[in-house]
Amino acid sequence: MEALLLGAGLLLGAYVLVYYNLVKAPPCGGIGSLRGRTAVVTGANSGIGKMTALELARRGARVVLACRSRERGEAAAFDLRQESGNNEVIFMALDLASLASVRAFATAFLSSEPRLDILIHNAGISSCGRTREPFNLLLRVNHISPFLLTHLLLPRLKTCAPSRVVVVSSAAHRRGRLDFTCLDRPVLGWRQELRAYADSKLANVLFARELATQLEGTGVTCYAAHPGPVNSELFLRHVPGWLCPLLRPLAWLLLRTPGGGAQTPLYCALQEGIEPLSGRYFANCHVEEVPPASRDDRTAHRLWEASKRLAGLGPVKDAESDEDPQPKDPGAPSFLSSPHLEEPTVSEPYPSPQSSPDLSKVTHRIPVKAEPEP
């Protein structure tokens, strides 16, 4: 009996060490009040996105939940209003699998919301499910659509500067390798999905890096944020049903809660003094070095140009324009000049979001204090 108790004690002690040193997320600090500011969080109907939106609402921000499902999005908005005591939490429809939906969202937002101070690209997918599209759905949802949405909303972000863009990435970016000869090739099979997911997360990191370069001096800053290992819907969505009962207890023990996963994105959105770190990658609320492939400026610029083409932007005026964008008719053929730009017909809902930039001059908004590099 003594041996069993000793063994149980050792296991419990080992678990506590692992949990508090590797699993538990450090709490986010940053700006205490966001009254008078507006934030958009994509994929905010559940998981990390919902917890991120909750914290922003608690601090008094007007929060737009940009979600694909109206039913789930409006239910989440109701929950967040109740829990935060903030009635300025609203739902707006956004389907990142559709470029037309991204443009429609931008048009609706710009016509109804006078401010945009924080844009958090949280939504993402880890698999294509059973949908089969004539393009890379993982890249479309995780990178191309966030790229397009950022471009369309940049003038409003600049008007409200200092403002911030946060792209939720993943440590999986370290396994990514972008092949520009087949960047938008359809993804088939789980092996290709694993590779395409890592590639899309690398695209998130490179996007934040290049966006910081493009927006230098505008007062808009951007950051790539890794939420850590999180027990969210994304984790078990594509696990075989018979395996879920075995993995759920392990996920509960070894993975962060969605609230824990929200801490680094919130840090990037709210922490004062990190403006000089625009374009960098953060994990556990600290800036983290990335491998050479993730900080290659030539690759980042090449991805930027490829993303413009895949987003249907073409040789349009660059992101520096200070005028409000005039999104074209979502059905206009000019957006679909390439076969790869056809809007998807999603036969089955893609996985719900978990998971892809700059902030410096807010006068009545985000105060800036000098702070040492994390």
C-alpha cells in the first residue's frame, strides 16, 4: 500500500510540474479598459476565439464575432453579453472558405462600424473534412481569406491607429515548406492535409512579418501568436469516434483550456510597449525566435504577391491607401479571373474555427509605455 501511495504521489507531483511548466498558460495583462474601441474576432463562436472575445468584452470593447454559422454565432454573442455584462457584443456572418463572403463582410462592417482598433484572425481549420474543392481549402481559410480581410479593413485600422492585427498561428509552422509552384493545389488525403496545415501556419508567420514591413510608420502593428496546445473542438474533430473516449481524458489533463489558449493572442492585442516587435512571433506571452524559413523576407514578400493574386486583388493599389476600400460586387467575374479563385461550394461544413498585421498612436485608445523586449 505504501508503495502504491508513493507511486501515486510521484505521478501527481510529476503531473503538477508538467502542467505548471509546460501546459498552463501565463495570464494576459495589458490594457485594462477598452471602452470606445472596437474589436473583430473571427471564429469567435467557440474555443479560443470565444474566450478571446469574452476578455475583450469584459474590458468594455465593442466586439464583433465574425463567424460562419449564424445560429452558433448569435448564441455565442448572447452568452458573451450575459457573462461580460457588455451589451456591445454582436454577430456578423463571415465564411472564410468564400472570398465573396469575406468581401461581403468587409462591406457590411465598413458601412456599419465607424471604428476598428483590434483585428484578431483566430478562425482556422486543421482538415478539409469531406469537402473537396478545386483549390487548397486549408490555405484559403487559414491564410488567403485573412489576408484579404486585412487588406479590405486596413484603411479603417489606419484611421483608428494605433491599432493591432493578431494572426493566430501555431508551432506547426516549423514544419511548413511553401512550394509556390503548387501553392493552391487541392489537398487530398490526411498526409497532404498535415503538410498543408503546417504550410498555412508558416504562411501566417510570414504574413505578419511582411505586413509589419508594409505598414511601418502607419501606427498599425501586427503579431503572429501561438496559443499553445489547446483542448478545443479543433483537437478532436477529426479523430475516429472510437478513439475520442480514450483521448478526451488525456486532452483534459495535458492540454490547455481555451481560456489558456487565448492568453497569447490577448497579450499581442493588449500589451503595452510591444509595438517595436511588430511582425514577430509570440508564444506563452513572449516573443520567440523562429526558424530561418519563418523569417525569410524574400519568401515573405513572394508570399504576399502570391496571396494578392489568389485573393483576387490583382495589381491593385497597395495596402498603403488611406481611403476606404470599395469592395467589388462579390459576384463580379473580375475576382474569378483564375480557375483557382472560384468560390467554393462547401458540401459539408468545414471544421469550426480555432485557430491567420501593426498599433502605435491611439491617443484616446491604447497608451504606449516603454517596456523591455519580452
